[in-house]
Amino acid sequence: MANTALVAEHTARTLYDHLPLLQVLVPFCAAPLIVLLGSRRLAWPLAFVSSAIALIISVMLMMSVREGGYISYTMGGWSPPLGIEYRIDATNAYVLMLISAIGTVVLPFAYVSVKDEIRSKDHSLFYACWMLCLTGLLGMVATGDAFNVFVFLEISSLSTYVLVAQGAARDRRALTAAYDYLIMGTIGATFFVIGLGMLYMATGTLNMADLADRIADQGANRTVRSGFAFIVVGLGLKVAMFPLHLWLPKAYTFAPSAVTVFLSATATKAALYVLMRFIFSVYHPDFSFTTNALEIIFLPLAIIAMFSASFVAAFQINFKRMLAYSSIAQVGYMLLGIAILTETGLTAALLHMFNHGLAKALLFMGVGALVLRTGSAFYTQISGLGRKMPLTCGAIVVGGLSLIGVPGTAGFLSKWLLVQAALERVAENSSFLLVSIAIVLSSLLAVVYVWRVFEVLYLREPDPNSTATEAPLMMLIPMWILAGSCLWFGLSTDFLYDIANQAALGLLDGSMGMLDSNEALGVK
Amino acid sequence: MIFHHLILRVVTKLLVGTIILFALYVQFHGDFSPGGGFQAGVIMAVAFILYGIVFSLESVKKVFPEWLVHKILALGVLIYAGTGIATMLLGYDFLDYDAFAPLHPTHGQHWGLLAIEFGVGVTVTGVMVAIYYAFAGRPPSLTDEDW
């Protein structure tokens, strides 16, 4: 007994309308499919194809929002704020692009590395976890629903713990590293969800845009404030913000090489994006407590991280562990960019996110290639390999230079912008002069720890008994793609800069507000 | 060993079928009475776990082998996601069940929910049994070199 009069006219959705969802759905479906097929041979191609599709989708999304504005996608026909909304604007399209690009580039590298480092019976489950991790990271960036962020955060975290523990096939310490990460990560996620609970109590909504609208009316509400504190600490753990970073060096050192590459370039970045989203879009810097938190907590902690982690990195004797410490320092730069709280500062933070992702993924790939050939990442084991593995070590040099921020590489641009952002604020607060000096000084520490690697690789005599040969092509191609992009984005700066700038402007504008209900019914 | 616990074994044999039947009832009657995919999945898993506790892990693994557990675990997720993909292919939002009966959305919602709840039930059964297998099978599967 169909009553057509009561049924609203429906315009069929096209594939293009579904892009924000497909971004997450494609890798998500790949994971159970890999388990269901259970084939060792099909696992990798499936993973690779779905990551590549995710990359294409993210580029298409980027192209449609790079001029500003946003795309909203609603689940199950429930319009936001009741239903879950995916909201893509310049900021998260940018991060989605970073995550899916790294995810796709790493997989060919992983093919060789995983074969070497992980028991073959675990391969299909390994790739299933990998796809779940990618899904979680993409999901927490794409979604516009605060609780949905938590769900995806957990999906990515849980699969990450499994992936890190896979290093146990090579070194048993991976198990304790994964366990440490599990405990810390769970505490972080719990704090985050406690914060969300407080927000929900104060506002009665979970949609980020709606939250922003309602928080604005709350003024100095203590629940909203403590929610902020919980969210910052919870996400701080995931980002590896300075005193909350202890899980990171172990997890990165003992995880399988491919996993370290993937995580170092994506996991902390996605968490950092969520942190920015909450600071700028849900809460707004107009709130005095937000600004205070940035100036009193983020700024000094970021600077301490830049120095202390770089300092520790300089004394490491394991290449992989050194890079892990350097990651903590680099996160410091990004947090500093956020704490400077200007357009330039945010642009620098976002750019550094991307550039550091490229450089760190490249360097960890280099470590992976060295480990494949020598079985260890200790400086004593890899000394003098610059002559035996020239292409691998060449790529490491490019990555190292970008990490330091040598002109002509991508890292230079973001560090330069960061210094510029600090100098811009000198006029109102002269202590920012010290901040800019700190950036330069800590970069010198980066020179120290990167130089140590160069010295080990090129100036020391190789072990005469070493049988190391050049890394396989499956590893070299992804490495040189990343090395090429490190150089390309260092020389042709406009593309990334424009996008990062647009993203920064979007963040500083705060929330874009809720759609009105008519608009919400159709995909914009 | 098989001669011990005669009463338990007889009762278990009687109960297993009933439990599975009840699980299916909770699964497919979930939209009219309390229940749904998660509860049904747990109840379904209980049937296997009970069988495993009374008749040994080996016998339950003969009935419900480990590889099958892993497959249905993934299958349920795919049923859920597949329902959403079906609605997308019909031109509606992801998981907008109106798509299944555009002229009578209530029916569409009904069918869509049955489908996803079935997916949930399948996965939960798999996960619960997998957890039981993992714990119950723990000592033999750890060799000395694993430590």
C-alpha cells in the first residue's frame, strides 16, 4: 500500500556525491575481504589497489575544496546534527591526501620488507590490519562527528598495536613496545572520550559544527573547560606531545620497518589534525582558556621537545631509534606552529606536517632497506654502506637534508615559514625573538644527528665481510618517489603552500556552522 | 574421560539446539522484541562455547573449525558494509534503507535493519567463539621458543 504522496522526491546520488564516504569505505571493505579470501597472494594486491583508489579519491576531494568551502555527506539519510556527518574542507582534504599518499607509496616497499620480517602465515592478517589502520586514520580525519572520531581513533589504534607487535618475529621486545603503546594509547583514548562526554553533557550534541555553535553560547562553563583539558591531554598522548611521548621511541624502533614508515608519516599527523580541529573548529581561540593553553602549555612544551628530543637523538647508536626521537622533536615544530596562532604559524605547522611526513617516511624506508640487507639498524652494522648501497643511501641523504631543512628541500620551506611566523609576532611580544632563535638552534641539533648518519654511511670503512648489495627495486622506487617529492616540493613551493594556507585560513575562521536543514538533505 | 559427567553431557546435547534456536529467534525477531544482532551473536556463540566446555575444545573445533570462525568474522562485517553499498548503488546515501522500498520507506528501513543486524550477529558469533578459542587453546599453542 504505497502512498506516494507522503514520500519525498528523491534525487539519486551519483558516485561523485559518495566520494567523502568512499574515501573511508574502500580501505575498510578491503580489510574483511582480505581475511575472507585468506590468500597470501591476493592480500597485497587488494591492499595496494584500495589504497591507490583512496589516494585518487583524496586528490579529487582536494581539487573540489581547495578554493574553500566544504562537502558534507550524511549517513543513512539522517541529517546532521542527529546523524553522522562527514565533512571535507581544505584542511582535512589536505591531511587525507597525505595519509593516503603515504599509504599507497609505502605498500610496494612493504611487499619486500614484510616478506623478510614477518612470518608468511601472518601475511594476509597483517595486510588486513594495515587496511584497518588506514581506514581508522582516514576516518578520523574525514568525519565531522566528534564521537565518530573516537571510534575511528580506536580502529586505527587497535590495529596499530597489532601491527607494532608483529615486530616480535624479529625482536621479542616488540611485544613490550606494543604493550606500552597499548596502555598509553588506551589512556589517551579514554581521556579523549571523557572530554567528549563532558562536551556532550554541556551541549547535548556530538556534531563538531553544532558543538562549536553551542559552545560559543556557553561562556566560561567549567564542564566545557575541563572537557578541553581532557581532549588536549588525550590527543596529546596520541600526537606524542613532549611529556606524553614515551611510547613512541619503543614502538617505532621495534615495529616492522614498513609499519614504522607508515605510522611515522601518518598516525601522529592524523591525531595532530584532530587536535587542531578541536582547538580551532570546536573550541575557538576566542576563548581565553584556549589561547592560554596554547601559550602557557603548547609553546614551552614544543620548544622543550625540539631541544630535548633532538639532543637525545644525537646520542643514539641505532638509526631507527634516532629517527623516532627526531619525530618527537619534529612534532614539537608542528605544535609550535599551532601555538604561534597566526595564519603563517598554522600554515607552517600544516606544511611541516606534510614535509616531515615525506622526509620521515623516506628515512624510515632507508632504514628498512638497510635492515633488509644487514639485519640491523645499529650504526656499527650499517657503517660504510654508502658505497655498497649508493641508491638507498642517496635517498637517505635527501631525506636527512629535508629533515634538517636545507634550502632546496621541502623541509626548508616549512622551517623558514615557522621562523617567519615567530618573527611576525616579535612586535607584540618580544619573547618570540627567543622562539625564532630556538627554532634555528634546534635545527642545528638536527644537523648533528643527521650528520652522524652521513658519517656512518659514507666516511667509515665498510665491514670487509659484509655481503650487502643494493636494495631491490620494489624498495628503491617508493624511496625515490618520496625523495623526488622532497626535492620537488622544496623547489616548486606554490602548490603545497597554497593548499596549506587555505587550510590554515579555514581553521582560523573557526567552525563553518551547521548546514541549514534544506541543504542538509542533499549533498552540497 | 568421555564417561565422566554423564548428566552434563546429556543436558548439553539437549540444550545446544535450543540455544541456537533461541539465538535465531533473538536475531530475527529483534525488531519486534528485545534483542538484535549483538545479543543473538553472543547467544549463538554460547552454544558452541558450552559444547566446547563440556565435550573438549577438540570436539567443538571439529564442529566449528578455526578457519571458519575467521571467515565468518570477516563475512559479517562485509554483510553490514555490503548493505550500505547496496543502498549506495540504488542511489541513496550509505545505509539509507529507504532505498530498499522507496515507495514505502518503513518497509525499507525494516529490511535494511534485518540485513545489517544479520551481519552484526554473524560477526559477533565469530568474535565470541574466536575469543573462547584463543583463551581455551592458549597453553598448547605456546611452545617454549615462543617465549
